[in-house]
Amino acid sequence: MPQRALHQRQWLWGALLGLVLALFGLLVWLSGLYEEGQAQARLERDAAGSLVSLRSALNRNVQDIQALQRAPAGSPQWRALAEASLKLHRDWLRLEARDANLRLRASVTSPFLSTASSAQPLGPRESEAAQACDVALRQSGPGYSPSTFMPLVGATGREVMSLCLPVLHEGVLQGFTVVSYGLPDLLAAHVPETLLRLREVSFVEADGARLAVMGQTQRGPHTLVAQQVLELPGNPLLLRLTQWRGATTWFPNVLTALVIAMGLALVSVLALLARDMRRRQQVEMELADALAFFRAMESSLVTGLRARDLEGRITYVNPAFCEMVGFRAEDLIGRMPPPYWPPERIDEYGRRQAWRLAGNAPPREGVESVFMRQSGERFPVLIFEAPLLNKQGVQTGWMGAVLDHSAQQRAEDMARSAQASARLALVGEMASLLSHEINQPLAAIASYATGSLNLLRHTNSAAPSGQDALLANLTQAMARIGEQAERAGRVVRSVQDFVRQRHQNRVAIKPLALFEPIVPLLQLQARKLQVSLYVDCPADLPRVVCDQTLIELVLLNLTRNGMQSMTDANTHGDGVLRVQVRVQPPSDASQAPRVRFAIADQGHGIDEGVARQLFTPFFSTRDDGLGLGLSLCRTVVEQHGGELTHEPHPPRGTVFVFTLPIESGAT
């Protein structure tokens, strides 16, 4: 039996060694493969960058040729511009100006390549020029011809490619501009020198024949190649980057793999030797973590926790519960009855506890109660309890969460007190508003009554033919008296409902209907103050939802303030008060459109110091003002879900703006 165990152990060690060697070889192979992949990726990026550089250079060349076409072909100006362009572009061998039939009109040769060095003319053959220009006409842009070999003196030569660009004037073909490119010169001019180190950059044909080559590289089994297609109208070229890659640097890879393999072997040995120890340590750490987590949770809770057995004795309390009642945990655990029960309620709490522990009340139902602190202070609590089950699912007691309700109760009391105070203050404000606003309809009633008495005094002196007109005037005056008296009653009822917090009578009404009852009053005051009044309220505006009387009070207050500000500013009868009503589109998709009311005056404006206190109750800039109008106007608008603001009205004056909600579904 021991011999068999020894053989098994040797077999396990042999398998482990074989696994380590296999991993070692795999790591070395993967390292070499990764290194080769990185080199190929860098070559691909360089090829793509070279292609972008060449394409950008050819596009810029086309723009330079278009600038050259502005001069008449064959003129001294054209020749001067052509010679300057050839000096700037070393890859241009020749510039030609041809007419619409491709006949040569003028040509300039690059100063960097003399005609004596060429075995044939530097310009393109007629067939090549015709082919490039035919592509240019079809593309309505630059066209390229296939490259051709141009022999040079000394049994050398270079591949030459022609570019043709039409010359158009008001859409009519005037001729062509033909440029001869040297492919080696194109590579030398626009491929960075940094790419030519240990690399070869070339233009090749589809069959692999090289047309132009720059740089040098060694050939061998470790050569990397990257290719990109340079799409040119009429002559697509293949850009190839070739790089020779030396032998893989095995030593760093082998060293890295060896270290990793030794580490794996060491970890495996330690795992075999310390398996039991790790398991014990893991269990101990889990227990320690669970205990630490429980203690951290226990210390962070602000809710009091207590556990009771089936007899009602406390078996556990957390620090929050001890802090809540003011007793230590030692003073609470095992006590019956608990010391936090008020003495006068011990019997009641005992009966209630027995009833709940018997399972007669549903679990997790909040119960309000009163506890007593160690100092004797009583405070309200809210208790939630649930069954406490052990691992086998058997109930061993009850777990309860206790919330101190005293802070919330104080906050509710303070909120009710603040609300009552606010309503009392609002009652005072509305009473002042009532006395402030009721003067308007009462003054109108008095005016109409005085006019009626004057008409009656002159009844005897009126001619019989004027009795009908006199009767009509009296009828209209008495009707106006009735309207203003009814309006005064509506004001009183609205203010009463507002103060008593009754449901206000909000209706859907056209904005123009809000002005009908108050326009006569506004016109009377405008004539009295020598102010022009313009109301711009289209009849097709959608209906708004509001308390008609309160909004009429807002409009009256704002328009009256605007008229008085123009009177204070000494406008001398040329002041204009404009009231404009429009639909205001929403600022974002989540909001609904509203109706915007804007009252613009030409008064003295509002300075910065007054603007900060403008809506403060009892603040007024007039000696006879109460300072409540704007404050209550803002309160009414905000209760309708709107906002009352103001802004300057160039060149002088102020614009007061408020909005009202549109009736749901109105258009």
C-alpha cells in the first residue's frame, strides 16, 4: 500500500512537470506570435498613414492646378505661375496647357529634370493624355492615366503618370491642364523619411510588378508586408510597405516564461501542502468578517433593535436602542418587566405583550407606544416586530425595530403652527387687499351715480327731442352701477374663499373675456392720468384655467401700477401702456404651453435696490401705498401654477409678466 501511494505521488509529480514544460513552450510561442503581431500592426498603421498623406498631397495639388487655371493658357502670367509651381512641387515633371481638342498650347518642364537627361519628350503621349482627359470629363474632376516608363540617359528611367484637369468657364469646356507625375518623385516628396528606415515603400501593379521604390529592406522568411489601395480616378495604385523582421528575441521570452512556470510550480506545491490550512483559515476569516460586518451594521443603525424570547424577556439590544432609552444593555437583558416601561402602564403593556406574543397580531404591523427614558422622560415610539427563526426554521422569539417618534411629532407640531401663522398673516394681507381693491368699483359706482344725478337735474331744460338720448344715458349709467356693484361683491367673495382656503371657483375662460369687465375702469383711469392704453389680446387664444375675479384683480393692480409709474415719470400725456397676451411655448418637451400676459409701461423703471424688495409685503415706493398689491398678485399667480416676474422695457419702463395654464386639450 505505501509503495502504491509512492507510485501515485511520483506520477502526479511527473504530470505536474509535464504540464509546466507544456506551459513553458506555449508561453514562448505565444510571446513570439504576439511580437510579430505587434510589428505587423505597426506596419499596417504606417501604411494607412502614408496613404492618407499621399491622398492629401494629391488633393492639394489639384487645388494648386485650379489656381493656375485662372491665368489664360500660354500667357506670360500662366508661364510664370507654372514655373513657380514646378519649383514648389518636385514630383511634377511637366505642366501642359491643351485646348479642348487636346492640342498643345503651352508647356513648362520642371527645373529639376532637364530634357537632355531624357531619351524621349517628358510630356505624356497623346494616347495617355487623351485617356486621362476622358476620365476627367466623365468624373467632372481630375483624371489620371496609367503609368508608363520614361527612359532616361544611362539605361535608366522612371514611371510617369499623367493628371488631367478640365478648364471650364461658365460651364463651357475651354481646354485641359495636364501634369506629368514621376512616381518615384511622388514617393520621395510625400512619404516621411522615418518610414524608410529598414522599410521599403513602393507603388506596385495588381500582378505585383513594382513601379516605383523608395528605401531598402532585406528579403527573407521574416519579411512583413502591408498594402493599401490609392484610389485615383482612372488609375488605382497599390501602395506597399515591406519590412524585414529579424529573428525573434527568444531570451526575454524564455526568461519570462521560465519565471512564470517556476511560479506556477511553486504555487502548485504550496497548494498541495497547505490545502487543509487554507480551508481552516478561510472559515476563520469568514467568521471574523461576518462578525465585523454585524458589528459595523449594529453601530451604524439609528433604529433601535431588540430581540425577545418566547417569554417576552429581552435577549439582545443594539447600541441605538440603549441610547434611545438611556439604559445599558446589561440593565435590559433578561429583565421583566423592562425598565423603559412607564410605571403607570406596566399592566397595560403586559397584557398587550402577552396578546402579541401569543400570535394574535399579524407580524410587521407598526404599533405606536410610549417608552420612558432613564431620566423619566416619556417619548412616543413606533414598533415593528417579526418572528425570530433559527436555522431549522423554528421560532425562538421575536425581533423588533423601534423608531423614536418624538422628533417627527415635534416637526409636525411646528409645521401646523407655522401653517396657522402663515394663514393669519395671509388673512391680514387679504383684508388689506380687499380694502385696497374695493375702492375701484366703489369709485366707479360713485362716478356713474353723480353722472346720473347731473343728467336728472338737467331733465327740465332738455328738449323733448333729447329725452330719448337722456333716457339711454341714464340706462347705461345705472347698468354700469349694477355691474360695478356686482363686481365688488365678487371681489369680497373671492377674498373670503381665498382666506378660508375654500376651493376657488376656477373655470376655463378665454383670455379676452378677462379684460371685458375691467377695460372700462382701465380706460377711465387712463383718461384721468393722461395715459394711452393698448390691449393686444387675440380672440383665438386658447382658454386658460383660473379664478376669474382674482386674475382680474391681478390685471387691475399691474395696469394701475404701470399708469401711476408713467404719471410719476412725467410722461406729459405721451405715455403708452401696452398689455400683450400670447401663447408661450414650453422651454422643454416635458412642459406644457402656457398663456403669457405682459404689461409694459414707459415709466421711470425699477432700480436694483427696489427690485430686491419689490415683492416684499408692506414695501412700497409711494407714500400712500400699502405695499401689498404686488405681494398678493404674486401669491395669486403662484397658486395658479404660474410665476410673476419683471424685466426692463427699453428705452424706459418695466414689463411685468405672468403666465396661466392652458385648458387641457385646448388649441
